[in-house]
Amino acid sequence: MTEQGFPVGEIDTSRPHPARMYDFFLGGRDNYEVDREAAQQVIDLFPDIVPTTRANRRFMHRAVRHLARSGIRQIIDIGTGIPTAPNTHQVAHEVSPDVRVAYVDNDPIVATHAGAHLLGAGNTGFFLADLRDPVAILGHPTIGKLIDMDQPIGLLMVAVLHFVKDDEDPAGLVAAYRDALPAGSRLVLSHATSDFHSPETGVEDAKEVYKDRGATATVTTRSYEQVLPFFDGFDLVDPGLVQIPLWHPEGELPTAAELSHVGTYGGVGVKL
Ligand SMILES: C[S@@+](CC[C@H](N)C(=O)[O-])C[C@H]1O[C@@H](n2cnc3c(N)ncnc32)[C@H](O)[C@@H]1O
């Protein structure tokens, strides 16, 4: 049984799941009525959730290309989400086809789609596990098979830590992963924030939807000062921790108007 109270591999359609709501925000179809209702309520209250999730996905693509170009040949992607092309390994393989990717998520729906979309040439793997259990993740046989803990690793925690509550010690969890990584590894992290949205934008009301509807995880937005310490022990790559469209933008620079709709910080750090 999972913490949520249903057997691993079984899809619970009685409560909204963040992975399936995120899929709906991105225009996907791997969601259920309970997710669509909750997600639509979030959109109605806080329309900027849509440009924010899209910008997050693009940030992930740019950051993974950066990892591969920096010589990283193995990636652990925690909180990978329902497959949405291109996925991490597809982005990395555009740069270098020999990158190995271990995908991890705690939502069984991701497992049901992993076979067709995340597993392929033998250099990817997926397993169900919870970010809040670093021992289980780092000791998992799939990690043992795909990841050499003595070589630099790209660790992705993209749009997942805001599902970890303060009393679950997100900084301590990131530090547990950091301590297992060899020097030269890179952390890619993005995190929802209310820094760019006043309460009138509906951002606070939208977070309440997760609570009111009994979603399997709730959202804790964090300020710049609260997100930055997740990079303790890492040297932040330029331009540092920034609103995600500003991290290595490709093509035209984002305008102030575009930026005003994106509520997420992101950055990449190199383990010292
Ligand atoms: C917003 S999606 C982000 C997906 C992908 N990383 C991206 O940025 O496009 C968050 C994902 O994290 C997963 N997740 C949330 N809490 C988690 C936890 N404690 N352990 C593992 N995965 C978790 C959800 O199931 C969901 O698939």
C-alpha cells in the first residue's frame, strides 16, 4: 500500500492527484473527472497556472540540454510526471544518445504510462518511490543498474519540492540526495512561488483547492529566500536562481508582460 492508502499500481480516481492535474494544465488527456474538476477550478481562480506550467516544462528542456552539454551522462529525475513528449531522456538524447535516465515518481499513473513512453533503448528505467524516502530511492535496484554513483549525476527535482511540506523538511531531503552525489554533479530544481503574484491574482485561493478537494498532495509556494537554501553545497550556474523564463532563454528574451504570468523559480547548481 502507498501512503495514500491504495495499492501500488492501482489508480485512485476518488481524489485529485497533482500529476494528473498538471497533465490537465498542460493540455494532456491522462487525467480523470476528479482531476479535471479540481484543475479547472485552479485555472478559473488562477489562470497563470497554465503559462507557469508550460514555462516550467520548457525550463526542464533547457536545463536537461545544459546537463548533457556539460558532460553529464546519467540523470535521476525525481517527480518526473506523466510522460509528455519530449521527456527527459529524449531531450538528453538529442545532445548525446548515451545519457542514462532513472525516472522516479510516487504516482501509479506515471507507472502505467512509463512502459510506452519512458522506457526504450535500455538506458532508461522507472520506479515508483517517494522523494521523502531518499534511502529507498538511492538504494533502489534501478538506480544500481543505471547510475554509477562515482560519476557526475544530474539530479532533477523539477516542480516537485512544492509538494513537500515544511514539516517534512524539504531542505534536509535535498541535502540527503546531495550528500550521495559525487562532486561535479548538477542539481536542476524548480519551485512554485507567490513572489510574482499578489493575493488578488488568486494564487493563494488556488492552493486551497488542493486542500479543499483532498488532493493527494498540497502545494507550498516558497519565496526566493526559502528556495535558495535548497542549493546549499552547490555552486549556482549563471544566472543563478531566477524566474524560470530567465534561465538560459533561447531565442528572444521574455518580456516583462510574459514574466508577470510565471510563478516559478528555477536554477542549476554544481555540487562542490
Ligand atoms: C508538477 S509535476 C512535475 C513533473 C515534471 N517534473 C515537470 O516538471 O514537468 C510533479 C510530479 O511530482 C510527483 N510527486 C509529487 N510528490 C512526490 C513525492 N513525494 N515523491 C515523488 N514524486 C512526487 C507528482 O506525482 C508529479 O508527477
